[in-house]
Amino acid sequence: MVLDAEIKAQLNQYLQLLEGDLVLKVSAGNDEVSKEMQALTEELASMSPRITVENTQLKRTPSFSVNRTDEESGITFAGVPLGHEFTSLVLALLQVSGRAPKADQSMIDQIKSITGGYHFETYVSLSCHNCPDVVQALNMMSVLNPNITHTMIDGAAYKEEAENNNVMAVPSVFMNGEFFSGGRMTLEEIVGKISDGPAPEEFTDKDPFDVLVIGGGPAGASAAIYAARKGIRTGIVAERFGGQVLDTMSIENFISVKQTEGPKFVASLEEHVKDYNIDVMNLQRVQGIEKNELFEVELDHGGVLKSKSVIVSTGARWRQLGVPGEEEFKNKGVAYCPHCDGPLFEGKDVAVIGGGNSGVEAAIDLAGIVKNVSVLEFGSELKADEVLQERLNSLPNVTVHTNAQTTEITGEDNVEGLTYVDRETGEEKQIELDGVFVQIGLLPNTEWMDNSVERTRTGEVVVDKHSATSVPGLFAAGDCTDSPFNQIIISMGDGANAALGAFDYLIRN
């Protein structure tokens, strides 16, 4: 038995929702993954009279496809979709059986209208919390459009294949045999890359907003909801709704919610926003803002949005080292998410750059997977909490280097080493390794703003107690501001404060 009793009970409820008969076509060998996969598919068949199993030969062994009895769906799982991917399997079963996917009708219509052949393959790790969103999006597209197929590939089950394709970060998506994209992507982002998006005129022709929120993370969502509740015309324009929280593994400090994961939290935010009359413009990058009679917000495709007031909540991103080799080896050994990419470095040597809480937590997590971890801290001592340092120092396969200034990441096709300078002695040193995890803090996403808005030396927008900036009518909230602490709960409070500040500005002006 592959599934435990609790999961089996939950699955049984979902299988009652199947709307048509399914055939699981299984390509199995004598290896352990094949045996586990065969056991899983047979267990699924034993739980529902609508599911049958058929042995066949697919492109990869072990793998299985989920099909209707009369046609291929285009969905294949190369490996055993358990862990974070179990939900992907359940949704594939439901959607292939005929149950309508949960997506806006406009998005469904856009997917159905895509022409040309698109054969996607996604390398995942079963511990990756970002991978399921990509897998589920591509599976849905395969169900809706016969021109699209998708195969989920477990990188651990197909280690040699993943290495041959230089897959050193997940999810890694290939389209028609060529690398397509890496990292977490939403359904809208994927569709946007292979189909035409809305014309610039669609944005320029919109009526002016009372409040326009730039950024769709916790601060932006909170600001938009508070503004909409005042009954004023509200819009959100965001490059990626959810922002950095989408890449967060576990959230345990959002009061009243004991534990959740970033993507689940963002889904709840999006659902709450949709309860209000808020114009959400996702996948739109802002490149400038100018104040005339109204604020004019320019998008990178040339469209312009107008508003009486604006709230900037563009958040922050992982700070990069800015050394030679970092950009060249991104997703080829240079990584920023130990939870997602750690399993790909099993049994290998890696480095973690940064001795704060994030860096030390990453090193502790990685130590249980990799051969050796080298922690490099620029300062004279680690900055992480004492309890984390104690745990780190107890691990036999971790080496800490303080006063270490990383100067280069080296290699040919992939990362092979790292060079640093000992800041005490001035001596240059090298470490041979296979991966580098950068954990040196955050950088505010404000480089698109001009000098009319007061910012700190590091780019944070300076705000007062009403979240107002140096420009009347322009407010800011969350991690892009000079707020002393970067926390989800603080960002949401900042967003609410900014919305109330903007409303007060509107009624006084």
C-alpha cells in the first residue's frame, strides 16, 4: 500500500467526483520507482470503478499517463507524484475525467485558442513547493487544448537525464526539447509567454482610478481591499500577483494561522481580492510614474494607467552577490531557494553565502541532503539567532568561514567552485563545490521610480506614519519602504494604512 489511511480517506472523497472513465497507461520496469508507481496506480484503480490500469510502453520508463477511455489527454507523470505533487495527480484525474478546471472563462478561452504544437516537460523535485503550480498549470492546458502535452519528470528518479539537460534548479520547464523557463510560474504567466497578451490601448483607454495599487503582494492586496471597501474605484497592477510570498515555503508567524505555505496564502489573498470590485491587471510591469493633473503610470508595453492617487507596494527580491559567475550560472548551480533546489544537490558539496537567519537555516536544511556545506559570512561573526547557530555548529558536515568576501563563482558549463578573499589576511582562497545558495537579504523593487520620490541609499521608499511619500498623493507600503522589519503581517498592516491614508488624501483634495 502506497497511500496511508488518512490520505486514502481524503482521496476517496475526490474520486467520487470523477465524471467519466479513466485509463492509466503504465510503462514500468523492475526498478523500485516502477514498483512504487505500479502499486500507486493499482491502488487508485481499486478505489474507483471509473479507473482502469493498462500496461504499455511510453517514452520514459517508469511513467504513466492519465487518459480518457477514448482519447489521450497529453498528461504524463514520469515518476511517482507523491509529496507536493500528489495534488497535481488528483487534479489531473478530476480534470481528465471531465470536471471543469478552476480558471477564469477568459483564460480558458485563451488556452483553447492557442494554435501550434507545444510539448512541455517539467523537471521537479517532490519536496519543491513551487513545482506543483507549474505542473498543474501545464496539465490544465493539456486537458483544454489537444495541441498541448505535458510530462512531469521527477528529477530524483531521472537524475542522469536531469544532469544531461543541465537541470540544477526546479521547476525547469522545457518546450519542444528546448529550455523554456525556470522557477515558479502561474498559469497566466505561461499562457502569456506563448500567446498574445492584451493590447496597450486596453490599459490606456481605462477610466482613471481613485486609487491604483502597484504590486500584488500582501501589502498590495491589503491596500486594494481597504480602498475598495471605501467604495472608490480601485485597481491593482502587478508583475506577479502574490510577489515574493509565492516563493515562501512555510509561514508560521501569521497570527491566527498556525501554518501555511506561500502559494496557498497567495491563493487566499487572490480569492479575497476578487470578492471586491477591484480591477486586477496581472503580468503587467510598470516602468515609470509621473504626476500631472493625475498620476500617469506607464507600463513596459506602452500602455498608460491614470489615477488620482497611487500606492506603491512592489516589495523586494533576493539580493544578488553581483560577482562574476553569478548570472552566468543561475540555475546551473547558483540558486536562491534551498527548499526547492536542495534535493538536486544530494551527495554534493555546496556553499551558502550569508550568515543571517536565512543563510543559517538554509545551511541546516541542506546539511541533511548534501555531502558538505560551507557557510560564508562577510562579517566577523554569524548574525543568525543563537539557537540557530548552536544547531549549525552541531552538524558534522558544515564549515563556517567568517570575514569571507566572495569574489567569483567559477566553472565551465555548471558551477565548479567559488573564490573568496579572507578579509583579515587578504589571502585569496578557493573552494571546490557544485552549488552556491545565495542568502544575503532583500533589495527593494523601486529602481523604476525617478528621483522625485525620496528613497534611502538602498532604494527603500521613505514614508511617514500615514504611509505618504515625499510626493503628495503617492503612498507606499510593505517591503519596498523604509519600514524597519520585513514581515508579511507588517506588510498587510502597511497596506491597510496606505489605503486609509490615500482615502484621507482624496476626501481632502
